[in-house]
Amino acid sequence: MPRLTGVSFTRDELRYDLDIEFDDEAIMDATLAFEVTARVTNPEGQSEEASLRLELDMDNQIGRILHEDDVWHTFMFNAAEAIQDNEGAEQPPGLVGDVQNDGGGDALSEFVEAGIGSHVEALLEAMPAGDPIFGCLLKAGVSSTLGQALICNEQTRQLNVATIVERLRRILGCMGDRAGKIVTRAMWRTFRCMARLGF
């Protein structure tokens, strides 16, 4: 699958990686699909990883989050609140210069947490390390990918395109243009989650 974006950081000698890829074949089924993979690697080079698949059915405005073939969450697009900034990027409340909402909630992150949080906890419990930062990174990757996909969907909805496939390609182009913003949002959400867990 082609890579959309990714990020790495190190904490306490552990390396954390987030990769976001898109499934270009799913476009033919009028679906945007992304693989969000989080990985943690120790100093000896041993690593653990998990991937979640985000599928967005553009015809029916329905999304799904899956782990392997197991559907963890199904939702309507209008249930997920994504806020757009003046540059066309998804903008969580409190990210930049939003003092009024700085201590408040991030509705999209909370939406993802409510939908898959218990599943991610069970996934962590099954892993030898059970690293909660890894869980933060995985959920942040999903919520940031979802947020920008919803924003780009709205931006392209009014365009006069001949087919749904062409529209999906334009949405992917929009997301590619804002790949750096997706990473920024994912990192901000990861560190916010870590702060809430006391890291």
C-alpha cells in the first residue's frame, strides 16, 4: 500500500513509529481505506506493532474501524465532529492558540476513544509489554486520519466530478497536501493522551 505519512519519536530508550498508508485498490469500491500502524521498538531491536484499518464508504457516508477482520466500530460520518481551520486542515480544539478550549475536549479524539478505546486496551493487555503510549499513538493516528478525511470529503463534495472514483482521488490528493498536518495532529493527540496518563 502507498504511504500517506508517518512519524517517529523516542522516549525512555523506546522508539515509537506511526505509519499511515492508503489502500489504492479500495477506491474502485467507492471506499477510502487507510492502514494505521503503530510500532514500539526497544533498544535491543525487538518490536511490537498493531494495525487498524479505517474504511470510509463515501456513497453511504459510513465509516468502520477494523483490527484484522474484526469490526471494532461502525459510524455515520455526521457522528464524527471534525473542525476545519482556515488552511483546510483538521483543527482539534486547543491545538494552537485556542485558550478558551485548551483544557476542554477534543471531540474527534473522544469519539474514537469511545468507539475503540476498550478494544485497544484489550489489545495492549495481550501484548507482552502492554505499553499505554503505544495505545495513545494508535488511537491518535486513527483520529487524525479520520479528521482530515472528513474535512477533505466536505471540501470536494461540491466539486463537479464525473465519477466517485475521481472524487476519491481528489480527497486523497487533499489529504496528501496536508500529510504534515495529519502528523502534527497525531503527535499532539498522542502527547495529550500521554499527559492524561501521567507520562
